Amino acid sequence: MNQSTSSTGIRPTHEQISERAKAIWNDRGQPSGQDDEIWFEAERQVAEELAANERVVPVIAPAAATGVASTATALPQAAVPVGTLKGSGSRKRTKSR
């Protein structure tokens, strides 16, 4: 796999690379003779960003997209001490006198 290709095969566009290369070139003081080095650096940076964006998974999908009215079940459960929830039944009750 080419280093400039992300894990799912999405490649940076020429425009994306060109914009990044121009920014790098300006940041470096507009040096001459480093065109290829700057271009490849820009291509690598943009490809890494695209790959990172592909790994980001939304925690909650919009209800319209999933067809589910509530996304509450998709949320992680908070840690709650045993027996603190009303009606949990997980703790034996003793008679109070």
C-alpha cells in the first residue's frame, strides 16, 4: 500500500496536497530547490489526516439515519454502586427496627 493512501484507499486530492504544500513552503520561508521534499511532506500530512478521520466513529448516530427514536441504549452505562438504584434487587434488605 502506498504511504499516501489511507487504510480504506482514500487518497488526498491534488488540490489538498497543493494547498498544504503552499502552506509548508510559506512556513519555511519560501525556499527554492525543495519542491519535491515539500510536496511529499504535504502529501504525507494530508494522507495521515484522512486516515485519522476515517478511524473516528461517531458515538451517537442521528435518529433519522438509524431509524431509532432513542439512542439511549448506545450510551455506556455509568458505574453505580450496587443497591443504590431503586428496585435494583441486587442487595438484600434487612429489617430495620
